[in-house]
Amino acid sequence: TQLLEQSPQFLSIQEGENLTVYCNSSSVFSSLQWYRQEPGEGPVLLVTVVTGGEVKKLKRLTFQFGDARKDSSLHITAAQPGDTGLYLCAGAGGGKLIFGQGTELSVKP
Amino acid sequence: NAGVTQTPKFQVLKTGQSMTLQCAQDMNHNSMYWYRQDPGMGLRLIYYSASEGTTDKGEVPNGYNVSRLNKREFSLRLESAAPSQTSVYFCASSGERQGAGEQFFGPGTRLTVL
């Protein structure tokens, strides 16, 4: 069974701080996706990383896929209250996505 | 385009009652999925359909059945609801057959089983 361990589960920080969320597995994935979910809504895709070692930037968000395609990280620079939400990583394999447990981020002004 | 729509948005059931959650997508996607979301457990796949006419079990299929009615619609049925099925249910669709593409999610159905 493929599993994705996401850490930390909860993160509460002040506006302007930096943070990193980790997504780790013992399995290799063909690609890894990061989603963001706001309360009362479904998740929305932020980025997909496909190649081992790949780094993608989305404004203040930096996503990295591990060289062995087993892990990934999301780094947010100078967090803002609008970044508050649930961040989910998901690995693709076997025709479906395997989701991590999620990281609940709260950014206080 | 509405994307992925789900009905109902909220539902309260008594133990043993049955109900069907409806999902429809207007993006001409081949693949559709049903997930449940519980606190601290992320999204867990219940059933999926890689194409019209096919369905497969996911991680937590027990207590559920699905029907891929046509390319647009994928329904989830609880035959005899149990309190352990209290959860938020999400339907999703994808244009990719192999599950590697972006999944588009509906707004969710919040189900409480008493």
C-alpha cells in the first residue's frame, strides 16, 4: 500500500514568516501534486511536479520534487493571511491519486 | 461551465437509512472519483471510474456502491448508513485516464449519520 506522510499536521505562524511543508513516502510516484483547500470547498490544484529534482515556483510558493521521486516539499516565503488553508500533497500511481493527511496552515496578521 | 456539481450539500441520516449522492461534470472528462475526508486523514478514495462503464474499488469501499450512469454522472450509494460514515464526501473528475492529471473537485456533501 502506498502511503504519503505529510508534516507538520498543523502550523500556526505570524504574517511575514517562512514555512516548509514536507511530504514523504517510501514509494516512487510518477508525479506529485499539491492542492490547497479552503473551508467549505473542494481542493484546488496548485502545481504538479513530474521530474526528480524538479523545482517549480508560483509567486511566493516553491515546490520541490525529490531526486528519487519519493518526497516533495512546499516552501512559502513571507506568508500572508490569504495563505491560510489546508495544503494536501497527492502522489500519482496505479491510475489514481494517493493523498497525504494534509497540513492545516493558519497565518495570523 | 459549472465544473463538478454535487447534490445534496448537506444531509442528516439515521443509522440504517439509505441515500444516493449525486455528482455530475460538464468537462467531458473520462475519469471520475469519490473521496471521503475526515479530520487528520486527508482524502481517502472510495471508488473510481476510469471511463464510462467501468468502476473500481479504492482504499475504503466497504459500505458503498457506485454507478457510472453515463460519461457525465457518477453516483455514490450508501445502502445502510452507519455513524462511521459521517464525513465530507467529494466527487472529482479528471481528463487523464492514468490518474496523473489534475483532478477537479466538487464542493462536497456534508453527511451526518446519527
